[in-house]
Amino acid sequence: MHNVTLIPGDGVGPEITEAVVKSIEATGVNITWDYQDAGTDVYENEGTPLPERVLNSIKKNKVALKGPVTTPVGTGFRSVNVTLRQELDLYACLRPCKSYKGSRSRYEDIDIIVVRENTEDLYAGVEFQKDDTHTMELIEFVNARSAKKVRNDSGISLKPNSVYGSERIVRFAFEYARKHNRKKVTSVHKANIMKFSDGLFLEVSREVAKSYPDIEFEDRIIDNMCMQLVQKPELYDVLVLPNLYGDIVSDLAAGLIGGLGLAPGANIGSKIAVFEATHGSAPKYKGMNKVNPMAMMLSGVLMLRYLDENNAADRLESAISDIVEEGKDVTYDMKPTPDDPTAVSTSGVADAIAKRLK
Ligand code: NAD
């Protein structure tokens, strides 16, 4: 029996979470769910979008399955998703992008693992608002010491990449590669421009690679990487990236396999893991029972593997893969056109999967 914290999230989160719970339970695996609300509605009622009770539940259970949570743009509360990863030190974001036969994509046979650093870089949350006293002090400090001047009316986000943070994420990527019989790790950066932050990430990547002579290592500059992924994705295997590039490349890689509806993810630390889809809360579809629950179901597959429930994971993944291949019981995003009248609902997908697993 497993205890798992379940965070339905907001936007389309609650409806996809319900579908995922139904499909996981249909595998027969024994899970007690500890429901914990977080996000926009919780912010209105409890004054914070991420109350302590949610963090305490995850710390106790060590495993969570999480729906997406909205982050207000520019103003408002800080991202619950980023805070969770930082508070629980879930330093590795694992995003497998694998083609399923029948998915609507320009590509076939994609099998790329994106390993994104989750705690540092431009996502560290070290930001200074325009006109704030501390910002003015910082600008004064920088302008006194640097040949390059920062304008006084600037807002500033810092990009810290440490040896500690870079080493553990690159090591995670190589360990993953070794464990899963992968052949190559590519470190992605912009070290030609950001010599001290991305340059450090690259230097550490090269150093760590020396301990894994059985696995090929190479590096790519991020802009070239994006072009190469579109033109020849078959050349790539495991990618390891600092936080922001990892975020963007995850969506690019999701596009290669048929969209966000099929892209799962996991945030993993040394003792705790939180599983969630790559996509967000898609607010315009909230309450419509319309979006694809498969990305979160596949995140559930990753969770079952993490819990050593490999049989349940294999069965659930096969059920999803069969349904994608048949193309009948799938949501609008997996039909030839988005207005296809044969598209099924979010709960319809869950029903079809549960039926198949019986
Ligand atoms: P999004 O991923 O929510 O949606 C972008 C578009 O992708 C949608 O409009 C929809 O067309 C499609 N899409 C997404 N999920 C889908 C699904 N399951 N099935 C079918 N189509 C799907 O990205 P966004 O609109 O940029 O962000 C919305 C909110 O979500 C923002 O507040 C953002 O901060 C937040 N967000 C949260 C997470 C998270 O919780 N981990 C991740 C990304 C974005």
C-alpha cells in the first residue's frame, strides 16, 4: 500500500486529476490518496496558494501527483510549481518525450529524455523590481565594478548556476542514461555568451562526463539545439539543460511527439518526487471536460515506476498506447481536426482506459 499526496491544482487540473485517479485505480494498485488543494482558489480562501499543509503532506508521503497550477503573469503570487520544486529541493525535472503510434505528429520514433535543472538559473527567483531601493543599490554596485553599465530604470533577474547544482543535475542525467541503457548525453548551454553561468554548467558537464566513459557525451548551444531538434531529432538521446532552456526545450520536444497532451514529467529530489504533466492549467478549457488527460496519466506511469509498481505501470502505459493507436477514444487534440465531432471527453478517455484494464 502506498500513501500519495494528490494535488488537483486549478484550471483543468481537477478534471484531469479525476481521470488519472480512475485510470490508476483501474490497474488494481493499492494507493491511499491524500487530497491537498493548492492554487488560485486556495490563494483567495487561505491567503497563500501553497499552504504549509500541502508541503507537510508531501514531506510525509514522499510522493505526490500534481495537477497544473496557474501562475499570474507579471504580478501576483509567485509560481506554486517553482516554489514546490525549490522548497522540496526537487532538483531534477525528468521529461521523457516518446512517440506513440497513431499520435498526430510530423515525426515518428522520437525517444528523447529531457533532464532539466529545477532549482537555479533564471528560475531561482532572485529578482529585483525596477525603482526598488535594493535594485538601485545593486545597479550602483554593478556600475561601479563593471565596464558594462546597467540602466537605472531596469528590472533585474539573476541567473545563478552553481557547481553544486550543475554537478548533481548532470550526474542525474548520466545515472539515468546508464540505468536505462541510453547511449548519449548532450549538455545544452549558451556558454559562448554567458561565460560565467552557462560556461560553468558546460565545464562541470565535461568534468562529470569523465566518470561515465561508457556513455557518449557532447554539448550543443541552445539555439542550434532547437534547430537540430526540429530537423534531426533522431540524433538525440538524453539532454541535460539549465532551468530555463530545459523549460522551453521540454515544450519543443512535446511538440515533436504530438503536443502537450502526451508529455509527462517528474520532479525528483534525493528523497521526494512530485509527478506532473509538462502542460499548464489551460484556463480557457477549465470545467469543459475537454482536454487530454494522457500527459498526466503518463506522469502517473512514471510515478508507478518510481513506486516499483512496474506491472501496473506497464499495463497503464499499454492501455494508453493502444487507445492512441486506435484513435477512437481520444480527445480533440488527437483527432485529425480540433472540431472533430468524434472527439471524446476527458472523463471519456478515463472510462475507455479503465474498461481496458479490467
Ligand atoms: P498551457 O500548457 O496551460 O496551455 C497551452 C495550450 O496547450 C492550451 O491552450 C491548449 O491548447 C494546449 N494544452 C495544454 N494542455 C493540454 C491538454 N492536457 N490537452 C490538450 N491540450 C492542451 O500553457 P499556458 O497557457 O502558457 O499556461 C496556462 C497557465 O498554466 C499559466 O498560468 C502557467 O503559468 C501555468 N503553468 C503551470 C504549469 C504547472 O503547473 N506545472 C506548467 C506550465 C504552465
